[in-house]
Amino acid sequence: MMYHMPHNPHMQHMPHTVVVNPVDHCVVDALICLIGKIVILETTRGRLDGRVVEVKQDHVVLEERHKKFLVRIAEIVWIMPE
């Protein structure tokens, strides 16, 4: 079935990109096992270390010196428990 899209000159050159990051269940499961423990995460932006306090399907919450960091799981390169 075809849908007619009204002509909009401003939308003519705008790409319709949808970025999909699949859930990496292995990384999520590994992080869940590390809740409460200190870890080092290497991300695409650098290294973070802290205590794993919460794990969701798309991010992990690390706490370091009473500050919380939300790290996208898609950005994690490797994990090392201390």
C-alpha cells in the first residue's frame, strides 16, 4: 500500500536515518552479575571506573565518588572487574 506524502520543500533534502543499536544481551548479563562491584569500562570515549549500581537494556549506571555516570552499552569496548 502506498501513502501519499504532502510536498514539503523543507523536507526535500533531509535524510530519514534511523539508528538502531541492538541489545547486546551478553554484555547486559555480564554487567548484571557485576552489580555492586567495582569495574573498569573502556568505552569509545575513554576509560571509566566505578561501582555498577544499575543495569538497563541500553545503559549501565556507574557510581564513582558519589557521582553517577550513565554509559551506553553500545559504547562499551571491554569490561574488567577489579
